[in-house]
Amino acid sequence: MNFPAELISLLRRSRAPKLVALTGAGVSQESGLRTFRDAQTGLWAQYKPEDLASPQAFRRDPKLIWDWYAWRREAVKGVRPNAGHYALVDIAKHIPEFTLITQNVDGLHHMAFQTLRDSESLKVLPSIIELHGNIQRVRCSECYTFAEVWGDDTESVPRCSVCGGLLRPDVVWFGEALPRDQLEAAVEAARTCDVFFSIGTSGVVQPAASLAHAARNRGAVVIEVNAEPTPLTSKANYAFHGKSGEILPELVKAVWLNDT
Ligand code: OAD
């Protein structure tokens, strides 16, 4: 892939730009996880994810929703970050003011940064904002207490040890508000950054989708990396279409590993 020279010098600047990367399900696709809007398989093929990820669905049939998340937790088990996740770690090594905002609930960004933390120290660890929660955390649907242990393979939905309420995954469902502190931090990062990457996201779910526009309106350079064009493409300063696990490592190489 050929990257424009002005983009390379912007990222290489001696006073590094303040950078934000917003990621979506496409980033995890090369790890073997289906994107949100891909068709589901097997038992779950008859449902649209939008019809399962909602408080109404949980109220209607909590066991169905619990089982769907148990299935997704199982799918995430054994899955590893891919070259795209690691390229973002490489970017963080070169850009001290780097905020990673993800809509993914799979925890793979954390895992990629953890691998690096274990092997070499990053000068400054980037903040990772999980806008839609994390599938590995489970909490009470009534009193919000987090559960340390629970059974996935139970006859009925496990209950909270404090109040007896039904347990649920600590993720954001359609129609629910995003965690306020995470959203505020994401908006602030988007409004004050110099460079904003939108990676592997269809850009149709609010408020995450509006972050790129907030950055653009404040004068940031917006770069899209996605398998296909999205509603953001025409507004972005640069758009690269293909796999993030290929494009991002190539970009890191072009910016920081080449002298030309
Ligand atoms: P989507 O499934 O809507 O979009 C994934 C995007 O990634 C698509 O545009 C694909 O073309 C692209 N893609 C697929 N494979 C790719 C690859 N290897 N490299 C780069 N791009 C690739 O997922 P999200 O945009 O993350 O929220 O969906 C946003 C939110 O919608 C989710 O977090 C979820 C859902 O509603 C909630 O559950 C609250």
C-alpha cells in the first residue's frame, strides 16, 4: 500500500501528534471473531444480534440472552490479538499521547498491550476506553454488583449473591446509555486530538460514530482503515480499504521503520 508522504511526515513529526484510534469489530475479524453485522452461525443464525443485545430481549427471555453471551465468551476463549492489534501497540510506542477507544467487548486490545507490557516497558501506557463494556465482566442487572464467579452452563440465569437479581454481561445494549465517564473521556480525546483513526467499524452506531466527525470539525486529520467504504469515507482526509491486520502494520513500517 502506498501512503501519502504528507501523512507519513505528520505521524513522524518530532513533536508527535496527539492521536486517537477508534476501533470496531473489523479489527478482531482476523483473530477469527465475526463482526457484529456478519451473519451469525449455527444455533444463533435465526437471530439478528440487534434483537439479542437489548434490555427488552433480556426481560423477555433472560436465559436466551445469557446463553448467547456464554456462547460469545466461549468464542473469545483461545482467541488471540492479530497483527492489527499489535500495530496499534507499535503506534503507542511512538506516540506518547495516544488514546485507544474501542467498541469491541472482546478484550483483545488489552491482551495485546499486556503482551507488550510483559516483554518490554512502554514509556507511557495508552488509555483504552471500552465504550461498550467487556464481555468477560458480569454484573447484577439490579444492583450493579460485579460477580467474581458464575456458571455459564446453568439451567437458569445465575443470580446476584447480594440481592438475588439476575446476572448479565457488563456490556452496553441497544437503547442503554454508555458508561458516562468513558463516553466523556472519548469525546474529550476526539475533540482535542490532531489525528483520528477510524478502524474496522461500519460507523453506523451512535454515539461512537460521531467521534470521528467531532474530531474532523475540530480540525483533526481523519484516517479511515476499513474493509469497505462507510458513511465516514467521504468525510475522511485519507481512507484505506482492506484488512486492518495488513494495512496498519504496513503503515507502522512506512512511518517508523523506513528512512525514506
Ligand atoms: P460492524 O460489524 O458494524 O462493522 C465492522 C466493519 O469492519 C465493517 O464495515 C466491515 O467491512 C469491517 N471489516 C471487516 N473485516 C475487517 C478487517 N479485517 N479489517 C478492517 N475492517 C474490517 O461492527 P462495529 O462497527 O464495531 O454495539 O459495530 C458497532 C457496534 O454495533 C458494536 O459495538 C455493537 C453493535 O451495535 C453494541 O452492541 C452496543
